[in-house]
Amino acid sequence: MFNTLILMLQDAAANVANAAGDAAANVASNVGDAAGNAADAASNAAAAASNVAANGAENLAAAAGKAPQLGIIPMLQQGGILTWIVAAILVFMLFYTLFILATKFIEQNKVINQGKTIGNAFWSSASLSEAAGKLGKDTAYRQIVDDGLLAQDQHTKLTDSVDSHEWTQNALARSQASINSDLNAGLAFLATVGSTAPFIGLFGTVVGILNALLKISMAGQASMETVAGPVGEALYMTAFGLLVAVPAVLAYNWLQRRNKSIAEDLGSFSNSIYGFMGSGGAIRPAARAVAAPRPAAPAAPVKK
């Protein structure tokens, strides 16, 4: 019986050992499976992070590509026919203003330089015809002299009794008015540009804002970023209108002041011609005195 007990204890120990081995094997297998699952999870997480980064970069690139381009050229490209018409009108006004400024400046300088050449040599001539030959052809001052001589010649052919002095004075006045009219030609355009260009630019701004708001409402995006850019871009037209108007106003005032000075000189010259013709050459402007050279200072006595 004692032996039987021993055998039973040995069997129990063997069973316990087998159970312990099986349990250890199961635990090791489960640990290995868990490690494998953890590795798979880490791999999946890395792949997901890579996909998110790639998709984010693509979305950012797409958003950057879809971002509205701002500036004068994009504004014209995206604007309608009214935007192009307003821009064309302002460009025409600007370049024609500069053209008038350049041509009138040259024309005025020509008349001013002609007036500076009239001096003692002209008024010391024996006759007005001789004096006219000392002036350049196709000049403002030569035109006044020629018109005066022509009026004097035409008066002898009149059938009605008209006073010679009145006829000559009217002819000189018409000649002077014709010259002043030529000098003032084009200045009305400068005044028109100066007064209307800001409003034309403002009209372009209103059209640009309207187009921007319509596009924003159609896109369904009304954030500050989407509104501020296009609306601010439309203000380029207002700035362009002011850029056109300011030079036009400055040029108009400057040229008008120079024309007034020229008209005064022409009026003085016309009155002198009238006096010369009415008096038969007895009345003429006084000759300009030429400053005499200063005498040389006496030499200091030489000390002995």
C-alpha cells in the first residue's frame, strides 16, 4: 500500500510538471502573439502617419494653387469688359496728357525765345517792312507784324469810310487772339481729365467690387480673407484715376500761367506796333541802354 501511495505521488508530480510546462508554453505563445500584434500596430500607425502627411502636403499644394492671385494684371484678367474699358480710358487720358504737356511746352518756349530776340535792331529799322525781315518766318511776332502791314494795305481798298487806326487796331487784336487761341488749344482736355479722371477711376472700383462680391457669393466663401483681397484689389482703379488727374491739373495750371505771361508780352508788342504804324515810325519803344564798361581802376603809385 505504501508503494501505491508513492506511485500516486509520482503521477501527481508528473501531471503538475506537465501542466506547468503547458502553461509556460501557452504564456510564451501568447506573449509572442502580443509582440507580433504590437509590431503590426506600430507598422500600421507609421503607414497611417505617412498617408496623413502626404495627403496634407497635397491639400496644402492644392490650396496654394487655388489661392487668388492679386495685383493689377490679375485684376484686369479677371475683370469684365467694363474694367477693360475704364482702364483703356485712363491710359489714353494719361498718355494724351503727357503729349499735350510736351507739345505745348515746346510751343511756348519757341514763342518766348522769339520775344527775347526782339531788341534795338528791330525797333531801329527805318520801316516796319524792314523790321519784319529781321524776324523769323512762321513766328508769332512775325504774324502780328505781317497782319498789321496787311491791314494797312487793305484799308486803302475799302469802299466804306473806316478809320485807319481802328481798322489796324482790330487787325492786330485779331492776330493776337489767333495766337493765344493756338497756345490754349488742348488745355481744355487737361481740365477735363483733371475733373473727370478720379470719378472714372471710382467707377472702375465700384465695378471691381461688384464683380468680386458676385464671385465670392457664387463660391460660397465669405471669410475675411476671401473678401478683403478682391475688394482691396478693386481700389487700384481709384488710385489710377488720381494718378491720371493730378498731373493733368498741375500741367493745366502751369501752362495757363505761361500762356498768360506770353499773352502779356504779345499785347505789349502789338501796342508798340500799333503806335509805330499810327505815327509813321515816330513812336517806338525806347532803346535799351547798354551798360557802359566800368573804367579801369587807376594804378597804385609805385613807392620808391
